[in-house]
Amino acid sequence: MKEYSSIPLRKFVAPEFLFGSGAIPMLSRYIKNLGVKKILLVSDPGVMNAGWVSVVEKQIKDTHIPHVLFTDVSPNPRDCEVMTGAEIYQKESCDMIVAVGGGSPMDCAKGIGIVCINKSHISEFEGVDKIPLPGPPLVCIPTTSGTSADISQFSIILDSVRKVKMAIVSKILVPDAALIDPVTLSTMDAKLTAETGMDALVHAFEAYVSNASSPITDLNALRAVELIRKNLVGMIKCGGKGEEADNMMLGSLLAGLAFSNASLGIVHAMAHALGGFLDLRHGECNAILLEHAVNYNYESAHEKYNDLASAMGIETKGMTDSQIKNALTESIGKLRYDSGIRHGFSALGLKKDEIPFLADYALSDICIVTNPREALKSEIEELYVAAF
Amino acid sequence: MSQPSDGISDKDSLRNKIMGMGDASLKKSYYTQLQEHVLNLEKSRMETEESFKRAEANKNLFIALFHQASDGIIVVDLESGKFKFCNRAFAEMFDYNSDSPLLSFASALPGEDAENLENALRKMASGEIRFLNNVMIHKNDGDIIYADISGSAVEIENRKYVLAVFRDMTGARKLELEKAEFAAKINQSQKMEAIGTLAGGVAHDFNNIIGGIMGLAEISLDEVKDNTDLRDNLNQIITACRRARDITTQLLSITYKTEKKYEPVSFNGIIRDSVILLKATLPASVSIKVTDNAEEDTVLADHAGISQIIINLCTNSAHAMNYSGDIRIRTSNADIDEYLMQKNPELLLGKHFLLEVSDTGCGIPKDIVDRIFEPFFTTKEKGKGTGLGLSIIHGIVKNHGGVITVYSEEGIGTTFRIFFPLAADRVKSVVAEEYNPDSVKDALVLFVDDEELLVKVGEKILSNMGNKTVSFANPMEALAYFENNAESIDAVITDMAMPKMNGLKLAEKIHAVKKDVPVILCSGYSDELMKENTDMKDISRLIMKPFSAGELAKVLTEVLNAVKKQRAD
């Protein structure tokens, strides 16, 4: 009898999720089964223009349960938006939240829920396991194939005073249900598709090489990389419809399941700093940083990166690690370029003298903890410069 | 980066937490909140149960209070007129029992009263009035009750009602009336007593003055034997004095204070005699009918006083009827119990003889009926009446321990009722004392009175009779004289009220010197004797002031004859 297993102890948490065609109409069943009295529907103007808000509202109306719509949410959701939503929730005596959209409305909805129940400002919950009580029932309907906020334990909220992204991490944040229907991807433009797709790829990469990864997360991460690599460009080309979109939605889901449990790494830490300071688009930042981070991390997790290289379609057999690393970073760069993201941070308005400041923030970001290589500030600064 | 004591770095610990391995990491669950909610529900259920129990206890308490209240309480639906609640006191007020539930005013009261009450309550509900005093309510059985009613609007289960409280004032009202009546009677009797005392005091002074005038006139009469004119004048003065004396005597009788003999007399006999006299003096148009229903008629009384009562009352009645009509005299026996005594504080417990004198005359106006017994109160023209008649009757009745009441209705007539306490013994025949009218002569009389005028009168009368007098205005000097000349003095005449030593005391001192000297006591005011009535052993006779020469001669002769007879024995 072995005295102990060599497999390290891990937890895997995922919400109940419905994946596939017809997931959205299942919303009314959830509302009825929960026996709620009033619903706060959280979304953003983009999703509303795409028409998904009215699709969801129709489902809610069928239940004859009243609802209030809240759509004042920015691409990087702010603390003040969370508090405003919470005020509406309480004023209207709501007892359930439905979020429809990308990462922004879903992260905001998570924040609103815990603020209402715990009666504290959203900044009180920054960090890991800082939420005493769970929020009200939350059902998420994703309309992008990237963020996976609908299944994750993360909520990233912009502290509008400090200009930093607060990471709120807790299993309590995992929604009650996710209704994932690839049909929602049909309304994304090419840019958003590219950004969210690349974001999903980074989720899979970072989760796979994370020092908190596990066989279960690895399985999801590798499959996610394969699906994204094969379908992203095709999906952009065919406008978010067809098999590529279905596969991208699945890839995003699998990447989400992986990173929600294994967490992320240096790319997200650096992207959060950029998003907070310059209000840059999250997926875009991730896309620009990934190849540089792989280059930097490779030595610390070369076996895992070799797996990822295989998943990226590289025939690694007979290649040296150095060759694989180069092939991998090249393939990532090519995918980024093919999906339409062809610039560095200088094009997005970053100034070189801001880099040390950003590096400080990246070092203090929660995502840095699970990066396979422990980074120095100077190294992070060099990475920003490399991606300039 | 610092190392925690358990050897795990901050970074490792954070990583563990991110993986969900932290102590506080838990998948979203509402179980804790649900548990708390269930606990709160249970708590609130218990609180509800508790508050229900309290409400129930309160309800029972208020129901008990509602029914225990001595005032009648009802809640009435004004739209339908039906009672929603009615407490026990209200039910009792209107004599209803559980067999015939009281549903509305209409079921409890005659139509008009029910309607009036409903209207009153409607006004109370609207706030127009809050309170009604002494409302007279006829009940179905004919009884009348008086109630104070207060009320206001109340809302019960979104319906408007009026809540009214009925305080039964019937008993209180009766008691109040009785109290007022009683107080009026006490007042009247106190007033009468005060007036009587005043009149008595005045009469006393008058008697002394009249005594002087009359005495001197009598003396002068003897001295002007041949002057006919002067004699006539003096006789007229004496006659006037006698009349004045009669009035003061009557005044004194108002105050119970006259010295009268009270003997058992047959009241009906006096009535008979008086009626004979009345019939002779009143015109034939006045009829007097006597109904005698009294089984017992013996009253300890002064014959003349009773006769005066009957004559005065009947004369007044004849006058009131303008000398045409019926006077009815009724007698009966009345037993005064505590109830009657309470109603009339002057009455005494026990059997009474009741004399009623009624007429069919003009009656006495209500506003003066209380004053008719006051002295000098009269409705007759000036000069036609003294206003003393009824006050004298009142005094005589009081003197007899009786009570007089009057009931009169203007235009119908007047009835006087007089209650006399019955005497314990039946009437016995009274033997009149006989005396020798021949006046005594040659006696030496010691005469004592602090009024110089009366001393002179006394001296004159006695010397005119042929007697000698030694007079003193000071009783101490008189006693000193008697101590030195006791053997030569045949009789002593002394005033009662004197400074330093009164008549009784003087008589006692004189008898201490010599035992068989007769002492005649003069008094103008019987009150003095009432005070001293303990001991009259040293007094041979009492003579009331003012006395005439004849009276004094008669009394003196009687006492000296008695002494003579005693010595002879």
C-alpha cells in the first residue's frame, strides 16, 4: 500500500451549465424553479444593440416575473457601476440577477450580487476568499467566446480612483447556472471575435502552465487550445456563424473551466495593469503579451509548453526545446496576426516611462501567484518593452 | 516575501486559496442563509403565537372590563341601527336578558325615544355633540330612567360605528332632589329659630318697659279718683299696655319659651269647642266640616295654645276663601318611621296625632310659601294683620314638639298638616285651683328688682293694697337687710335676672336665714328659668312680667294665706 499518492490535491468547481442550441429559452425554467419575485437584468449597450437583451427579456416576460434592466456597464466595469447596480437591485427589491453579454456585464453582475447581500462596498472583497455571504441567484448568458466569466470564480472590477483592476476571487462567485448558446456569437464583429478568441487562448495557455494546474484542468486547457487554434480565424472569416463559432464557444468554455480552477499567470497580471491604467481592451492586451510571456516562461515549464506546442499543431518530435519554444511563439504570433491584431502597445498609447509603474501593479496582481516562473520587476518591465 | 510560521510562504498560501484549498473556500450555497431564514421564520412564528396569546388575554381582559363597567356601553351601527356590542350594565339598564337579546334601540324603547336616541348618537358620531346630560328615557315597561350619555365615532373592520356610554343617573337624581329638599327644610327651621330668638329677646325688653308704663298708670288711676277724663285716659293706657303685653306674650310663644302648663288633653275636645266658637264668629257662607279618624287623641298640650292654632288656621282659611267656602278639619293618627323622619328632620319617631286643616281658598303663591311662618310676614293690607298669626302657630307647634307643614296650590286651596306627639297616658280630668280673691293687708314685703322703675311700681302696688314695702335695686343689700330683719319680713318678691345675684340664689340665701318666708319670683323671660329649671325649691310662686296690680295682689294673697294655713297646721 502506497503511503501517499503523487497526485497533488486539487478542487474543481464549475457551475451547472447548459451548452448548445436552445440554451437561452431555458432561462424561464430557471426563474420559475428558483421561485423569485423580481429580477435585475444586467447587460451593456453593445449587447443591447445586438438584440440579446430583448431576447432574454422575452424569456423573462414569459414567466410573468417583473424585472429591472441595468445596462450602465463599461467594457472594463467600474466600482461605481457595481454600486449603482446594487442600489437599483435593493431599491427595486430584486431577488435574482440575470447577466447577458461578455465579461463586463457578467463581472459587474457578480459584484452587484455580493455587494447587496453583504452590504459592503465592492472594494471590500478584493483578493481571495474575502466574500462572507454568497450573492443572490445568478444566471449568466455569455455572448462572447472568450471571457468565461459565466463559469469562473473571478470578477475583475476597475477601481476608478486608484485606476487598477481589482481581482475578486472566490468559489462563491461561481454563478448558479450558465446558459451557453453559440448562436449568440453571430453578432460579434471581427475585432471583438479576435480579441475574445485570443483571450480564451491565453486562458488555456496560462491555466495549463499554472503551478496550480491539475489533470482535470489540463485536459480542458489542451483541448481548448486545439479548438481555438483550429477555428478562430475561420470564425472571423465566416462572421461568427457555423461550425467554427460552435467550436470557438466550446473552446472558450473549456478554457474557462481550466483557468477558473487552475488560475492564470503573468499575461493576465500584466494585462490587468494595462486595463486598469490605460483602460485598454483586455483581450487585445492578452493577445499582444502571450508570445512574449511564453518566451519568458518556457524554461520554467518546458514540458507543458511542449504539450501546448503540439496542441498548436507543431510537430515537436525531434525538435530541441529551444526550437519548440521558437516554433510555439511564432505560431502564437501568427494566429494573433491572422486574427487581425497586428500592433504593439505603443500603438495603443502606452508610454515607455509608464512601464515601471505598470510593472509594480502587475507584480501585485493575484494572477502572478500561479505563474510558473517567479518574475522580477525588471523582467516584467522588459516584457512590456518587448511588446511595445 | 515573509515566511509564515508554519513554513508556508504567503505566496503559497495565496496559491492554495486560489485553487480553492483555503479554509473559507466554498462553492456558492444558500444553506446558511436558508438556515438563518428558517430560524427567523420560527422565531417570528413563536412571536406571532406569543402576540396572539397576549392579544387573546387582552381581549378577555377588555371583555371583562366591558361587562364589569357600571356604566352601560354600546356600539351601534348607525346605518342599520343595530347594536354590535352591548355590555351587561346596558342590558340591565333596559331590563333585557339573554332570552330576548337587545338588537337595537327600537327593540328596547318606545318609538319616539328610540328615534331621539339614534339621532343623538348620530350627532355624537359626527362630532356635533359629545355629551348629553340627564336624558329622560321611557322604557317599554313605563319606567323612566335618566342617563348621562357620551359618545364618539369608532371604526371597526373598516365600518363606522358610534360608541356610547350611558350613565344611569336615576338614583343620583332622586337623591339630589331629596338632599335639596332636606337642606331647604333645615334652612327654614334654622331661620325660624333665629327669628324666634330675636323676637323673644325683643319681647323681654318690651315686657319690662310695658310693665313700668302699666304699673305707673295703675298707680295714677288710684290717685285721680275724681278726674273722670284723666281716669279714662289712664284706663286707655292700661288697656293699650295689656294689648302690648299680649303681643309680647305671643311673641315669646314663638320661641318655645313661654311658661305654659302642659297637660294631657283630648285634642278632639278642643277642636269641638273651637269650632263652636268659630261658627259663632264666621259668616254662614263658611262651612266647617270635621272628620275624626284619630283613635288616640291625647296630647300633652297647652289647651289655650291648641285652641289658638285651630282658631287662627280657620280664620286664615276663611279670609283666603273670601269668607265663602268649605273648611275641612281632619284628624288621624300617624306613625312616624325613619323614612318620614329623614324626609322631615323636625319630626320625631313614634305615634303622632295629625291635624289637617284644608280650605278651598286662593292658595299661597309658591314664592312666598317658605316665608309664611316668619313673624310679621303678611299679605294682608297694612293694619289688617300683625303677621304674627302663623308664626305664633309655628311657635306653639314647636313648643309641643310637633311639626307643621303646608301644601298649597294657587286657586285650589291650602292644607296645613300638624303632627303632635301622642301622650303616653290618656287624658285625665284637670281640677282647677280655687283661691280667695280677698287681698292681703298689713304685710311687710321685701321687694328686689334691679330696674329702678319696676321697684317703684312694686312699692306703689303693694302700698295701694295696704301693705308696707322695703325695696332694693341691689340683691346683696336686700339680703343684708333680710339677715338683720328676718322676723319682721312676711314675704319676698324678687326679680329673676339681676347682676351679682339672681332671684333663685337670693331665695336660697333668704331661706338659709329663715325657712318659711314665701318668695315670689318675677321673670320677663322664661329662658332664664329654662336654664335654671333644675331647682325651684325656694320659690313659692312664679309671676310673669309684666304683671298687673291685680295679679300681684292675687299671688301675694295666695302665698301668705298658704303660710298662714301651714303655721296654723
